[in-house]
Amino acid sequence: MPTKDAGADRPPFVEARTLVKLFGGMRVVDGVSISLAHGEMVGLIGPNGAGKTTMFNLLAGSLKPTSGEIRIDGVDISREGPDKRLMRGLGRTFQIPRPFGEMTVLENVLTGAQGQTGETHWMNFLRPGRVAAEEKAAVEKARGLLDFLLLERLALEPARVLSGGQRKLLELARILMADPQAILIDEPAAGVNPALLELIIDKIRALHAQGKTILIIEHNMEMVNRLCGRVVVMAAGKVLAQGKPADVARDPAVINAYLGGAA
Ligand SMILES: Nc1ncnc2c1ncn2[C@@H]1O[C@H](COP(=O)(O)OP(=O)(O)OP(=O)(O)O)[C@@H](O)[C@H]1O
Ligand SMILES: [Mg+2]
């Protein structure tokens, strides 16, 4: 019989080790180390321009770090691109959702389907039946996700009709098509009306309850307080503080960074 918690020796699901990203001469990310345990929900906060979204781009693979290392489940994946990282279970949403406006909501969600046999023209030629079955399954899955996110009634509308908050929900649906174990969510509350905000909080909570590992960038501190037991504060490319939201909010260095940004 195991004597200790089976998960105790597990590496973090996502780990960044002393990441650096230079843009021109600017150290936009300046030696940041963060880690997310399996199933953890963490907030990444900090003033505008702190380097938060750049961290997401580095973690998700859309930017290459100048130096440092990124691990998923203990494996160094620093050289892998976004698609490979998604296949390993790391998904992300974008700060500014840009759905294909003329495509339907459902079609937009389907763009998140990964590794579909039908993606190769040869398979379509050789195994049309199998491709059709997979497409049908993908549509059912997409409809299930739209149902979960209360967008089902808009499934056949062009995505351009969606409000800011509905676009945030569509981003979640799209990424959930790939069944990521971890999701990086960039500003889920930005441009969202209060009623929809409650829905988004509920859905993020539900995803966490399903066991997903979640990192949320957010300026809305009420939302962060309600969702995250731990926050990491970035300012000017560095981690300034981390801990419980209430504790970091009292940290003079954190208060200074926010006031400095506002001044
Ligand atoms: N592709 C780029 N090329 C040059 N500079 C960039 C690039 N992307 C971001 N920056 C700069 O890097 C800094 C950090 O930007 P980033 O978007 O990561 O900040 P953020 O913390 O997400 O801010 P916000 O809260 O406003 O979204 C900013 O000064 C920004 O202008
Ligand atoms: Mg940002």
C-alpha cells in the first residue's frame, strides 16, 4: 500500500524556469519562474505592460524565450511550437478574441478540433467514411461545449453578432475542443457585462472542478479573489510577489507597483 499521497512526487503540470524575453533591448520578461501544480487555479496579475501576456505567449509557444526553460509535466518543451504544446494538454485563450466574423459560432468552435483525420486530404480520399464519422463527432462535441457555455442558441449565427463576453465564452469553447489539461485564460472579464461575468466565473469554476489546471490573467481583482487561492504578481517583467490574494494586496511593493503604473 502506498504510504504517501500518490501525487506528491509529481512534477508541476506547467513550469517556467527563469524565463527571459527581450524585445529590442527591453527585458519584457526578466527571469520569471512560475509553476502550476496539477489541478491548481492561479491568478497572474500586475499593472499594464508588466509582461503577463508575453508570459502566456512564451508558455503557449507562440513566442520563443530569449533564455530559460518551459516544462509540461516534467518534460522540457521549450523548443516545441503551440500545436505540440496543445497536444500535450496546454491550451490558451487570447486577450483580444478575434473570431472569424463571417463563420458561424459553431464553425469557429470547430476550428479548435485537433488531430482530425479529415485534416489530411489523403485520409479523405482513402477513408471517407471514417472522416465523416469524426466530423460528426466533432460537431456533437462542439455543440455540447456551446451548450455548456450557454451559446447553443447562437450556434448558427455569424460570430460577428457576439458581444464581448460571448466572444470570451467562444474562446473557451474553441480551446476546450482540444481537451486541454491546463488552460491559460487572458483577461476573461475584460469588456464583459456584469451578468455575463457571473456566468464566466461559474464556467471557469466548473472547469477547475473538473480537474483542469488554470492560470488566469485578470485586472478585475474581485474575480481573482473569488477564483484563485494563489496569485503571482508581475511588474516590469519580474515576479514581485506571490501568495494569497489578500496577502499580496497588502504588500507595499505590490501597492507601489500599481500606484507607480497609475501615476
Ligand atoms: N511583439 C512585441 N514587440 C515589442 N514589444 C512588445 C511586444 N509585445 C509586447 N511588447 C511590450 O512588452 C511589454 C509587456 O507587454 P504585455 O502585453 O506582456 O503586458 P501585459 O502585462 O499583458 O499588459 P496588459 O495588462 O496591458 O495586457 C509592453 O511594454 C509591451 O509594449
Ligand atoms: Mg496582457
